Amino acid sequence: MDDRCRHAVFLPDLDLGGNTLELTGDEARHAVRVKRLQPGQRVAVLDGRGRRVVTEVVEATRTLSLRVLEDGH
């Protein structure tokens, strides 16, 4: 995990078609309610196959909207 990221989330279908990612469902709910992620925080997104993307929280409501900062492949 990136030293600047205190949190990580799992997104098995990690597809970077643009510069934003959106988490929904249980993973988003856990990130917002349990981890209490807030806009501006950095989060590592992991796909379970060795790919890691550094992101920044843009919005944390029922979904978690993330802006991609670095693609670690």
C-alpha cells in the first residue's frame, strides 16, 4: 500500500476507462460508515490480482467516488 494511503478498498473489476472510480454496495457502505472516509483522503484501490491504484475521495455518501492519482499497475 502507498505510504500516503491510510486506507484501502477492494474493487475486483478495476477498470480505468477514465480518471474516476465509483464504489457501490457493501464495499462503499463499509468505506463510508466504518472507515469514515471523507473527501480529500487518499485511498489505495486493490483488485486482488496485484494491481494498486492511488486515489483521492471526491464524494462519500451512499457511493464512494474516487479520483485516480496514480496507477501502480
